[in-house]
Amino acid sequence: LKIASFVRRSRFCIICSRTADNMSKIALTIAVTLGVVFMLLGPERPINLTSPAAVLGDTTYNMETVVAPILSGPALQAFSYLGTRTKFGPFLRRFLLLDNQVTTLRDLAAQMPDVQPLHHPVYRMGRKEREDHDKGLEGNGDLNKLIPFVDGDLVEKFSDAITLKLHRAYSDRSLSPVDVANKVLSSIEALNPKYRPFSAEPDVAEILKSAADSEDRYLDKKPLSIFDGVPVAFKDMINIKGYVMSDGSSYKIEVAEEDDLIVKRFRDLGAIILPPTTMTEGGVTPIGYSVHPKGPFNPYDSGHYSGGSSGGSAVAVALGICPIAIGYDGGGSVRTPAALSGVYGIATGYGRIPFSSHLASTMIKSGVFGESVSDTILGYAVMARDLDVETDFFSKMYDGGVNGVPKAHLGALLKDETSTTDLSDVVIGVWDEWLEDSSPAVVKENKRVLDGLIKRGAKVKNFKIPNIKWARLSHALKISNEFASAWDGAFHDPNSNLEPNTRITVGVGSMLTAVEIHSAEKIRAYIFEHVRSIFKDGGIDVIFTPTVPLTAPTVTPGSLDTGESNTPLTVELCKYIFIGNFLGLPGLAIPIGFDEGNDGMPISALVTGFQWEEDKVFRVSAAIESSEGARKRPADAVSLI
């Protein structure tokens, strides 16, 4: 197995090693079988406190990728069957974990006996810190200045938002919601066969009725909000009344009887709710493609992956079908497709957005894709404002629902007119080795953008995160274990017909021991405190990195019918984003250029902030956008205006 993996691995050219002739597939099968035999003969490595495999606190940069086979087509089906449906399967899956040094997490945990494990990554403010935070609600920072209607003195600030342009056009009757709804429906009909952003057929009657009701309100000069008549899409793991919430799978077939809280917030403001957007099955891979809906594909070139797992939402926005779309992010599932598909995408901090599904995960946050930073902010404002602290799951976790989570605001962004042009009070954290661990094109564009922020007055401060390789592995194992729990019933259902890669991912997650998960949560607590210190004690406002270290890979031909299992690529795509899920931090992906060496695929920068400080993330992201100018849209993109 090691030999088969080695010859198909490359640090930055993983995408170049996806095809294999029949002999290599046979060799892989033999290697797997031998691996099982060796596993049966070889015991697990015990921990060693005298000479541990990793030393706690080591800040040496090391982000080596994992060792695993890269498979698609018949070889993937055979490997998945062997690994998840035979008596050898548990041994093979355990071997994969041991081969990637999972027991090293126990070595690290043993070096911090008094550190308590951290299950939910929630930062609780002290009284004085909370008071300082709430000052951001003063002036224009209150989200109620944007929703339901943008205050007069802020209209110009958000004038580039497609959402606001539609609202203005409806108000002056130069455009009608019914016209826009028909344009959306015709665009879905024309573009969905090629790019597959939507996983279900639109409910045409419902969409046109919503548009007609919106038009009547505008004629009466009584719109519900700036989102009245604006099309909005939601990932296919969010309940939308009247549609199947399939989670990207053929396994789930029940029609949702009511909206998720996120959907309800937009529907109550008059938004036109589009059908669910395509996602990878169960959200288990950031690559993007899902076998059941046969998509999605990159909006700039359908021969490339879109990124996932919220790929359909990113593609729908990139193609101009809607100005914003909503996704969930447990392992980069908003930021990765935003990066690969060339749109803006924020994954908020853990607990920032209330929702009523998938609350069992300690990694999942909601997020917004937008045509612009302004559109992204307006979508965020709808979801983050006016929490009911007595019923909100995260507020009850935070302080029993007494005061709830710290209120969302835009204080840093809207403090004055120069907040995006004068960054002299902003400190940006940079770890040079981390930033430079990407393809040359990605590094070049990100350094150019960083230089632009410095020219606007921003100060750069270097930082390091200890044991970062093992932090990334801890995140991967935690999210895999949560997948395994969520899909346990389907995994053991002989009629479930899960994709081969889904079965492998869930199966591997189920092989983790309680001690390993406990160790990962101790590492989470240790890294959380270190990163808290970077922000709070070190005076850093945001961290700047690429979003992903490479641009959109080409679609593997053999994956169209079976999907693709490519754990090295999956882990590589998570190189920068994992810290946001592992520690509950907000991060926004920003399109900054194109990789001409890879068919002009988009390049993206990532701005990450500390928990509850999305306003700082928005400020720096808006500064980058104002410097970069409007993003270049795909050739097939439509315009609703």
C-alpha cells in the first residue's frame, strides 16, 4: 500500500497522478491484501514518553500530506468493497490510520496530562471584554442598520451589492421580481445540465407565486426588506419546505415539511427560495463532485472540480443565478468552493449563526457565498441578527441563554469612512513558511495582495502555531468521526448504496478509538489557547493565508460514475482552512486572480479572524476587494440586472 501510494503522490502535483493502467490497479489490490496481512502480524505502536514521536510545543513547520491510495472507477469500487464490506475491512481501515501515525496524537496528549479536552470550540468573553465588544453595536455597526432596510447613510457603502441593486430596480419599477424569477428559471434550465449547481428541479409554480407576491408588495410600496424578490439558494443539507433534503445522497428521500431556521429568515423577508444546491455526499470531501446529482462543475471550466462540499452554492453565485447562497462549513465546505469557483465566501465563527439542523457536529458553521463582499455581508446580517437567546442552541451553550453569544456587529468595518483605505490600526498575522507552502501562482498572487494591504498601512506580525501537522490531523480525525456517527445507519444498511468514497471516509472514521478522539480534543484545547494568545495577547487582528494551496484540479474521467477517493488532495485542500473549523474561527475567501498555468482557474486569499470578530474579517476583506476591483465573471455567467 505504501509503494502504491508513493508512486502516485506529489506535493503540489497530486492532480497529475490520478490515472493508472490495469496493471497498476492489480498491483494496488495485491498491495492492499499484503497490507492487511502485515497489519494482522504487526501490533500497534505504544506511546513513548521518553522519546515521543512528536514533542509538544514544537513550532517547526511540517504539513506533510497523508499516505493513502488515489482511486476512481472500478479500482475505487473494489477498494471500497474490500475495505468496508468484507471481514478484512476493519483491519485495512485501521492500517490506514496507523500508517498515518494516528497514535502520535496519544504521544502529544500524554505530554499535557492536566489539559482538559475541548469538545465545542467556544470562546467565552469576560465581562470587560464583552463590554468592549458591544461598543461595536454603536453607530452604524448594528446589523439592524442593514436589515430589513439599509439606512440612508450606508446605501452608498453597499451600492455594489447585487441584492441592493435589485431592490432599487424593483422600487423604481425598472425591473420586476417576476421578470427576475423567469430569468432565474431560464438560467437554471440552460446552465444546470452543464454545471449542475442545483440538485433538484425548481418548483416553478412556487417560485413564480413568490415573485408575484413580491411584485404586489412593491406596487403597494410595502416591500418586506431589501431581500424582497431577491433569489437565494441553500445547500442540500438545509431543510427547504417542499424539497427533499438529500444531503447529496440517494439514501435520503423525505420531503422537508418545514424550513430550517436559516431558510425561514430569508423567506420571512420576501426572498425567492430556489431549489437546493448540489453538494458532495454527506459533505465528506472538499473536492466537490457528487455521483448522485452528477456535479457540480467549475463555473470557469466544466472540466475542473468546483470545490466542495457546498459546491453548488458557489457555482450558482458564480454563474449569476443568485447574488448570495448559503452553505455549511465543517472542513472548508464554504471557503474551498468559494476559492476554486472564484466567489466570495465566509464561514462564520462557530456558534455565530443559529440553525436547526446538524447541531451534533462540533465543526459545522453556516456561511454565505456572495457576488461581492457587500452581498456576503447582507446575507450574513440576515442570519446573524436578533437572536432569541432563550432558544438558540449556541446561546444556551454559551451562558445558559442568559445573555447569549456576543452580538454580531460590523463595528470595525463601519467605524468611519476610511476603514478600508486606512489600515494603520490593523495588525495582520503571517507565518511565512505556511503562506509559501502553495503552488507558485498561488503564492505570487497572495504576496501581491499582502503587499497591497501593507501599502494601506497595515502592520505585519509573524506568528507560529505549535504542532500544526498534528492539529490538522486532529481536525481530520474529529470530522471523520463525526461523519461516521452521522452516517452510521446508512453505512450498515446493505441497501444504502452510498458512494464508494463516502463508505471509505465513514468507515475510517468509525475505526478511531475513544483514546484517540480524546487526545484530539486535548490537542484542540492546547491549540485553541495558543491561537487565542496570538490574537488577544499578541495583538493580531486577522491572519492572512491563501485559501487553498492550489487551483481547481481537473475532473478525473473515471470519477463521473463512481466519484473519487483522494485523501492526499483532500488534506492538501484543507491546509489553511482547517484551523477555522478546528477552533471555531471565522474566515472569508476572496478571489484575487487566476492561474494561467491551469486553464485560468481562480486564485483566492483567506482572511481569518478570532471568534466573534467577523467585523474585522469583513473590514480587511473589503479593503482587498476595493483594491482588486470587481471579480472577472465566468463566460457563461448571467446578469439579473
